[in-house]
Amino acid sequence: MSIKKTIVVTALATALSVSIVGAAAAAQTQMKQAIGTQQSSLSINDAMASIRSVTLNGITYMSIRDLGNAVGVYFEVNDKGGVSAFFQGHTIELRGLSKEIVVDGAARELQYAVENVNNMYFITLSDFISAIGAESTLDGAGQVSLSTVQKVKDPSRVIWLNASSLLASVIEEEGRFDYIVDAKTGQFTELLTTTDASDLVVAPNGQTAAYSVESGAVYVIDLASKQSKAVTYDGSIKPELVWSADSSAIYFLQGDKGSVIAKLNLSDGKISKVLEDKVDYKANLSVSADGSQFHYTVIKPGAVTADSSKPVDQDDVAIDLTGTEPQVYRFDASIKDGKPEKLTATTDDKVFVGAAADGSKAFYVSAEDNKLASLVSVAKDKTIAKLIEDKDVLQAVMAGNKIYVLADGGSSEIVYEIDAATGQKKELSTVPNSVTELIVAAGAPIAIVSDGQVSVDNNGQWKKVTQ
Amino acid sequence: MKSKFFKNIAFTAIALTVAFGSISMANIADAASKLSGKIVINGSSALLPLTLQAANEFKKLNPKVKISASAAGSVTGPQAVRKGIADIGACDWDASLDVPGFKKFDGQVANKVAVIPFAAVTNSNVKVANLSTKQLQDIFSGKVKNWKEVGGSDAEIVVVNRAFGSGTRVNFQMKALDGADFMTKGDNYKEVKSSGDMKTAIETTPNSIGYMDLVYVTSKMTALKINDIAPTEANVINGKYKVWSYGYYMTKGQPTGATKAFIEYVQSKAFQNGSLKKLKFIPISAMKN
């Protein structure tokens, strides 16, 4: 539908205050006059706004004009006896005393009809929010906040870039879109659009991020200039990229089976092998700050016995899964001709969390049948210690030398912070059961994923930053 | 002292995005962390790296789901499911249907998880870059025994075949050889049991020819054009190159519980266009048919 730009805004203000209305509209519109209005205070896009309101039959209505002005709605009188509101590329048509609104040409119904009071249109806040597609929050003090900031929708992955920005990645059939998201407002800017890039891995210096493409080439993108530069066109598969602590090199597992640990120097693009021991299916590479200690997991596929000479319908196949649980390995590259050391040999399932910066310990979530999942550390001398064993560990992530744990607390989930060096545990907070993931980084606030949406701790308030 | 600030935040905060379109399902951390269960996956060696990569990622979101994987050729996947010793049978063909050499596995459901291109490959010493379907049929049946008969050097051809039960073999026979039979014995004939063994055999055996998933092709071998069409992802997607198949996760009936959640993870946009592509498979959504 084309928008008639010829109608000036002043006409709109008039229509919204209904001081002059067309004859037909006036006939339809039964005004409720001489009802006193109050001023309500709302936080709209992080700024306080004073909105006129009235209470009719116990229902609070707010001035459409005031709300619209506060969020930046553009109004026009339309030829249907009402007004059209234009907001963020959408058109909303509404009329006084009518529950029906038309959004982008499709009719839908409000919970309460728009009221005409003292020559002004009023609407309930929930209907207004619904109509323009805003988000609202109600804090513990009863303060309503309304946000119309457009946010990244349905990100597949969100990580911290630095203390004030997140990286949100959206993967669609047509490609991959990476956005830098303001952690306070949710406003975002595009960083990178590609068809075949891997997840971006942010360098410890926070200035660049690395990614590989289908050909195997590795690129580094400058987060400020948004310019990417190829650092190698090596065609090998690189399932995981891990930055060195000084951001000068990238370590990676090489090959479809992740058999080799390799190092890519960014200054000259040269690749060298750190470890090639013919052991397949390495994963979860972690490198110590000095680049000498490597931790990773190895998973061994099950052994299958099958006699292909027998008829297929005899199903002569057997699977031996003995010893197929993931195990944690450590490799000390500072020892000449050193061999990787298997730190664990237990039969629990292990989800690797990370390793201490000095390489002294590795951490994993241990899961066994009919037992609570626990957070476990394993030291260089293979000493295993349980750091959390009285709660079911749902997720554990590492940031710097801290481990953040989301644990089952019954009616709500508990967030713990563990000091990787001492193992000291601190209960930080409780969050609703809907929280499925913590997003953490050293020096950044905690972010949570709840019902698929990311919220950031903003001085004790959860600020939603994605949709 | 325990902070209570999280509790003060009303999670009644609602995203009322009704008016401007449907609320699509969020795809970040969809999986419930409390999901538990045990999944055993067996079958195609071609799909094993993909399965293990997906398992590693899935378990980070679902630490209480244990996933074990093994491979011994595609047919052992649906066999293991039918026998009740695996929850998922990884198979390079739709085993719920009859294919040459194998009857359908009744009651099993084929869940597409990847597109797998296959390539005819030779040892790097072979000076032939292109073969027609007829030439491939003649070589793999043993009728043509010397590379000079197809434009190469005067050297005896060593045929390396996958053992019976391999999904790669089924697909190569159906799509590269147009259903023609393989030779089964001879001085210059070898059979190998896995994709990895095929890679080793081709890399180390002069004058050899075999076939494998495109992902396994290395710089130490040559991936042949077939009928002048190169085995590339682009040629698979644009329909010019015919030697490919879907990879399937076969399940006994519709999958449920942790098995269902894992299959959905592998089929998700994030995995298909992320790790799956990184491992040089093609997303299932890329294909028009």
C-alpha cells in the first residue's frame, strides 16, 4: 500500500486530538468529555516520558499521541475516518471506538476499543505495545519500561566481544550474518555477511576475530574497521580455532577427524604442526597462556563386528562400546619429544569446559546414569576433584580464570562462580527455570538465554538484547 | 551474601511482537538442558566425523545425554537399529526403500541429515583426469585393465572397491556406474572396509582407482571428472554432477526424546550451515529435490 505523503503531520496531530474531524468521522466518534486526565510516567527506550492517561471503567488508557510521539510514530489522517500510524516500516490503521486495527493490511483486534476522551484518542498500553510490536518490562518497583529498539532476531549464537558489546550470529539459508550488539540497548550493526564462514572466534585482545571458510582458508576480521584479511588459504578442514593468549597466532585441530594440533602464525601465515600422533577425533582444544600446555578430549568410536558374508536380514552385527567415553588429554609442548598424557580413564560421560590459563588443571562436566551431573577438575597429576556435586550441573562455561555454572536449583536455577585456581565456589544468584544458557566473558556482565532470547545483567535488571 | 537481584527482575516481561509478524522459534539453545538419555549411533563411516562433531556440540547444551558412535559401513546402521542395539542407523541411502543389493528395512524412518558428494579418485601418478560412465563401468567391471585404454599411461589399473554393505559403494554403483556390476576378484583388485581405508589405499597404491566421499579427497590423489563434470559442491547443487546422495539417520519409527532432539540439532540451520559445511558436507536445504 502506498503512503500518501501529501498529508502533513499537523493534520495528524489534529486528528489525534480530534479537535477537527471530518463529518463522517465525527458522526461515528462519540467523545467522552470532561474526564480528567492524569500524567503517567513510562520509561521508553531508556528515557522517561510523561504520558497522559485516563481511567474508564477501571481500565487505564493512554494518549496515543503521547505514546506515539515518545516512540517516534509518524501519524497521518486516513480516508477511513481514522488515522494511520507509520512505524519502523509498518503501517497501522486505527479508529476511535473500534477494537479493530489493520496492521500492514491485515485486520486484527485489540483487547479494548480505542477511546475518544476530551477530543483525544486513548488506548491501553498493552494494546499499544501489541500494535507497534514493542517490548515491555515491569521491574520489581512496578516501573514499566517500553522498548521499540529493533533487535537481532533468532540468533543461533551469541558471545561477548568486550565488556559492552556482544556478537550475535544469525544463520539463514542464504547465508550467515554476524552483528555487533550494544549490550545496554540491543541496538546492532552488521559486522560480517558471508555464505560459508564458521563461527567467529574473538581474539583475547578484543580487536579482531577469526573464522574459516569452506575452502579451509582462515580470515581475521578487524572488529573496528570490519575489514577481513585472509591469513592462510590452506585447504585442510579446521573444525576448531583457538587464539593464542597474545593474539598473535591461532591454534587449530586439523582434518575432518581433528587428528592434528596445528599452529597458524598470523604474521607470516605459516602453519606448523604442534602434535601429530595419529589419534583421531580430538576436540575441545584449550591452550595455556604461554602456549605450551594443550588440553583436549578424545573420543573413541565403538568397535563393530559385522560379517558381510551373511545375509543382511540376519543382522549379524555387534557393537562394543567399551571405552568409548570421552577422555581428557594433556600435551606439554615444552618437553622435547613429549607424548600426550591421558589424564582421565573413567567411564563417566565428559563435557569439556576448559583449562586453567596456566595449564595446571582442566575442567569438565561429568555425567553418569542416575546421578547428578557434576563439575570436575583434573590436575596434571591426574587428581580428580569434584567442584560441584550436590546440584545437577546444567551448563558450565569458562571466562578467564572463572567458571560459571548453571545448576538445577529446583524451582529456579542457581548460578555459581568457581575460581579455577582455588576451586572456591560462590553462589551468585538464582535465575528462572527458563534460563538454558549463560554467556560470559572476563570483565563482562553475565548474559543469560531464556526462551531463546538473550538478556544482559544491567545493574541488577535483565535487559533483553535480542528477540 | 547471596544476591537476589535476579529475582527482582520480573520475567513477566513480555515480548509482544504479535503485530508485525509471527514469532519464530528461537534457535539459540533450544534444547532443554535437563534432557537426558543415551543415544547409540552406528553405520556409515562417511557420516561418522559429522556425527561426532554434532554430538560434541549437542552435549554442551545437553550434558546428560550420552552419545556413542561407531561405523562399519552403512548397512550395519539400519541392521543395528532393527536388532535394537542402536537408536540411529547412519546410512548413505534411504534404507526404508529397496536399493540394488538391499531390501528395505520395514518400519524404519529415514531422516535426512546431509548431502554427500562422491568422487571417483585415482592415485596421483595416474594421468587421466576425466572418465565417461562407460569407461568407469569398464574399469570397475574389469573389462578395461590398463590406463592406456582410457588415455593414460601404459600401466595396469588397480581397482579398489568398498566392501559389500558400504553406502558409498551402493551410491557409486547406482549413480556413477549406472547400476553396472563391480568386478569381485583379481590380481589387481582390492576391497577395503571404510572410507579411511580407501583413502590410505588410493594414496599409497600407484595406478589405483577407487571412490569416496568428496570430503575424504586429499592432495595426494586426483578426483576425476565424470562425463566432463567436476565433482564439486557447486556442480552437485546445480544438478550437473549426479554422483551424490543424502545421508540419513535411520530410526525405528519416528524418533522420540533425546534421539529426536539430536536429529533436530543436526538438521538445524545452525549446524547445517555451520559445522556441517565446515566438514565439507552440503546442507540438505541446498538441494532442490
